[in-house]
Amino acid sequence: MSTKRREGNNRRQELIEAALDCIENEGLQGATVRKVADYAGVTNGLIRFYFSSKDELIRAAYAALLEKIYASARVNIEDSQLPAKERLRRFIEATLSFPIVSPRTVLLWANFLPLTYIDEQMAAIRSDGYVETTNILQPLIKATLEDHEQLITDQESARSAVKINAVIDGLWLEGSMAGYKFENGELAQMGLETASAILAIEL
Amino acid sequence: MSTKRREGNNRRQELIEAALDCIENEGLQGATVRKVADYAGVTNGLIRFYFSSKDELIRAAYAALLEKIYASARVNIEDSQLPAKERLRRFIEATLSFPIVSPRTVLLWANFLPLTYIDEQMAAIRSDGYVETTNILQPLIKATLEDHEQLITDQESARSAVKINAVIDGLWLEGSMAGYKFENGELAQMGLETASAILAIEL
DNA sequence: ATCATTATTATGCAAGTGTATAAATTTATG
DNA sequence: CATAAATTTATACACTTGCATAATAATGAT
């Protein structure tokens, strides 16, 4: 009946972080219960104290990864009263910068992705996040176009959103896997240039 | 000293195909030697007769996947004397159509990708193919620009290549994972539109 | 037909897997 | 301090894993 939770008891988060580190370095195959425990500096039994199964740990790690990505993407976007164009700019810049652009993020993403086709609960975690991003980008693009009095149909603006989303994803992949090719900010610059070309608006 | 190879002895290819099927359906974790053998309709011991280890089978399967992808991408491109613009168009259309655009391809790609960061030989297989594609797209773009007397620096055309490559990758991901959203040819159409916007040339 | 080679199965093994359970330790609270 | 609860470890177990090895079946050459 007591609130005995020791302050600074972040073991659960530590285990999730250890799982992500382990998956990043060893792959999902290599991420056994014992190795994850090693990464966290504990013994394997402890994982079952915080998670009902290894699968649940994996799911928690996936959810934590997506949350971190989306949090980074939303930086400087959400509560500001800035014009749509400026928020769109910032969104593109954020998604094409560290930490979203990094080998770690893309590696973790790739490791988890196949699980979302096998495990229903993993699929649910992914689709939750997917809805979240498209719900950011699409209205931003529509508002930007309206501000510039680009009169196009909803269908057209939806197509533009798909295109810009694709550019972001593709540059994210390339920048994450061959980051040495790009100087600081170059990737975001290319993203903005391409989005400008798609929308026929200087961002 | 005899060429005793029985005609129609495609067991090795069958095993590779079975491995890909198994990875697609069960994930890399689920692709055990025994399950792959099940997919091929043989017993597990046979795999070691054709491959020195499970890892070698995985590598062969990865190489086979990439070869198939690149072969599909090169369709109607290589030996033709068509103008650069037309070949660029066809390249974009091919990479944004079945079978490259499919859940199977993207799933297999995602499953293998992390291994290329862990296993050196897998990394070599990937970089071989990577060089191959960039060596197709980049000259095609440069030639197209020159045909249209777009006078830009090599650096500029290289940047355009990165952008178009990103659009292709992003649309490929989206189309493969949410294919129900797009009608036949719509994805390729969007790819061409975006590439046109990037190059300021009607493709 | 016979025999050597190739292809395939059957079986076993040591190591590693996730998980369960009990013991030990730490922490909070009276 | 004493004691109960929370946390962590230690250990064991059933099962799966990749791989080895011997036995069997199919095939080709003579």
C-alpha cells in the first residue's frame, strides 16, 4: 500500500535503452535477453521483473524509439504561432538533422520494421506513429500553399505531401547510411530545395 | 573429372528462394535452418550440402535479392540507343513499379540491411550493388541536362542525382508499405513529376 | 549390371534460448 | 534496529539452434 518507488529508479528505461543499444550493435538476432542484460549491467533475470516477456521489452523499445523520433521532429513546430511556411521549413530541417539522421536511428528502424509485419502489436505501434507524422506534414503543406494563394485541389496537395514525405524519407536514408558524404546542414538544405521545387514556392 | 551436373539441378537456387520466402514471412529471427528447409521441402541437413554455413546461405540470398532488384531496374535501359531523357524516364518507372515496389522487396531489404553493419561480407555485397545503381542514375541525369543545355556544374548535377535518388527511395518505401494507396502507375507518375521539378525539365 | 559419385535423409550433440523459481540483497518504514 | 516489501541475483529447465556425422537413396559412367 506504499508508494515505495525509489527516486531515480529508472531501471525500466535503462533496460529499454540497453535493448536499443544492443539491437543497434548486434542486430535483433544478437539481442538476446542475456546480452541486453549485459548492456544494462544487470543479470538476465531482472528483465523479467520489469517486462512480462522479451517480446514486451522489444515492443517497449520500439515505442520508445518512435516517440523519440517524433519528439525530435516536432521540435519548434507545435505550439508556435509562426507562419505555416516557417513551420514547414523547421519540420524538414529537424527531420533531416541529428538525431533522426544517424546510423543508429536507421538501423533500429530497419531492425524493427519486419516485426511490424509479423507481430500485430508491433504493427499497432507503427501505425500509431505513422498517423502522427502524416497528420503533421499534410496540413502544414496545405496551409503553406494557401498562404501563397496556390489554388490547387485537396487531391493535389495530398500528392505534394506524399512527394515531400518521400524526399524526406529518401534523404534520411541516404544521409544516415552515407553521412560522410554530406556537410553539416547540407542534407536539410537539399530537402528544402526539393520541397521548394515540388511546391513551386521558395521555402 | 566429370561434368555430372544433373540438368535441372537447381537445388541451390531453390534453397536461396526458400530462404527469401522464409525471411519474408517469418523474419530473419524465424528463418532457422530447419524452417528454410521446410520452405524448400527438404530436410535441414541438405542446406549444409550446398552451403558451408547458414551465414553463407544468408549472404547468397542477399546477393540474389540485390541482383534481382538491379536487373529489374536496368530493364529497357542498358543497350538501347534512346536519348538520355527517355532512359531516365524508364529507369524511374522501372524502379517505381513491381517487383521492386512490393512489400516483399522492402521487407527483405529491411531484414538484410542491419546485417551489412555487422558482417563485413554482407557490407561488401551491399556496397557492390550501391555503386552499381549510382553509376546508372548519375550519368543519366548529367546527359539529360546536357541534352537540354542546362549549364550547371558537376557538383550541381551530383546534387540533383542525390535528390532524385532520394525521391525514388522514399516513394519506393511508401508505395511498398502502403501500396493500397496508389493506383497502377501513380507512384511512377509522382516520381517523374518530382524529378521534373528537381531538374526543371519536363520528363 | 556394377560400382563410384552425388544427393538426401536421419540422428545426435553441444551451445544458446526464453522463462520460471527460489534465494539473496537492498531499501523503505515502523 | 527490526521487519516487511522491493529489487536483484543465481540457478535450473525445457526447448531450439547451427552443425557434424553416419546411413540411405538416387544417379551417372563403364
